[in-house]
Amino acid sequence: MQIVRSVTRMQKLALKLKKQGKTIALVPTMGALHKGHLELVARAFRMADITVVSIFVNPTQFAPHEDFSRYPRNLALDCKLLRPLGVDIVFHPQPQDIYPTGFDTYVVPEKIATILDGESRPSHFKGVDTVVLKLFNIVQPDFAVFGRKDLQQSVVIKQMVKDLNVPVKIVVAPTVRDADGLALSSRNAYLSVDARRRALVISRSLFAARQLVLSGERNTAKIRNFVRRQLVKDAKADVDYVSVADAETLAELRRISGKIAISLACRIDGVRLIDNVVLKVG
């Protein structure tokens, strides 16, 4: 397993592999890897000749008051987890490599980036789209694998790839959860024992909402209100949003039909957590 830190070296290596007829699968991460990331890597390994995992804590997707400076970083541990999975390359650039002095060009998504997470984090998806497009140009992947827990992120990236004619197939893998139902996230490490116990309400409320829909409930306002009440009452959470939307466009629905996503974002003791369930009705 190679660890490549230089943008120029990574790009030359990728182009060399492409000339050899190799296919490349990329798993973009910010490190602090957990079982969810490793599932994405395992999927990528099955899809292509070469598996690349990028580890880069991207400063442009964090607002000034967010946790960029304290976001967990442990390259040695991340590489220890990746080696048994057959990863060929770990791409680990520094911020000054991705955003050198004078950097002035960004990808700015429009409508899809102004709702849900984009409403409370206005510059977030500008940073996400910019770094992902840069990674695509550097690594030259045929496939890129993302997790469904970050549902809006995957929708935003799919839209960018479509709009800008980027020749990369976006693969969205199912959310990986702990045995108690909590969606795996690097930010779970911030939770105290009590906060983590209360965070279990997130998945429980979503699973209960899914069951309501499967039992025949079609009023989206009732579903949103049900989930919000659970979060406030049982998790003592500050709720950013609860959404019942079309799973492909994230357009909010009045009545439930087709493929839908029930998603939420909330803060428990200041730790922001997101989760969702996707299901098809009818």
C-alpha cells in the first residue's frame, strides 16, 4: 500500500495506471476511519483494479465555528485499518496542496445546496463539491463510493457529476450501524456516555417513522412531527430539520409516494448528527 502525499505525484500515477488500462475506484474520506468507511472500501475493492482511499480533512466545508481544528486525525491508525483490505494507494495531501496560495475557483451548487444541511451550513456543499471535483481530477477514478448516511452529499455530488459531465460513476452504499442502531460517524467520538444513549433515539425515531409509512400513513406533516417530538422529548435534542422528501431530488413531499427519504439533523449536547432511512412506497 502506497501513501502518496503529493498532488502531482498522485495525478501522474493515476494517469499511468489509466494508460495501462486499469480501472480505479476512489473512496473519499476525512480519516478517523470506522467500520462504515471500511465497508465502502470493501465495495470499492470489488469494483475496480485499483483502490484509492483519500484522507483529507477539507477546510472549505467547515464553517468558522465548526470543528475543523479538533476533527480527529490519526493517519497511522487509518492505514493500519486499510492495509488488510487490499487498498493500493492512500492519498493524503495537506490543505496547502489542495488549496495553494492564490486559489480562487470553487464549484458552487445552487438549489440542492440551499435546503436541509445547506440551510444551516450555507458554504458546506461549496466546499464539498470543490474538493470532490479536485479529487476526481487528481485520482481519475472510474468509480467513487460514498455512504448513504450523508444522503444530501451524495445527491449534490451526483448533480455536479451530471451537470459538469464528469466521467465518474457515483456509487452510494447503505448506512452502516452499530448493533444498537446508531449510524456510524467519526463525530460519535465526541459523545459522552449519556449523550450516546440519547442519540439512539435518532435511529429509533426513523425506524418507527418508516414503520408508520409501511403501515399506511401518507401525511408527511404527521411523519415529520412524530420524529421531531421523539427527538425533543426523548433525546433532549436541538433539531435542525426533519425532512420527508423525494429520495432522488430531496424535494419535500406533501403526500408520501414513490421512493422517499426520511432524514434529519440534530444536535445532542452540541454534537451535530445526521441520519436517514430510504424506502419505496407503492
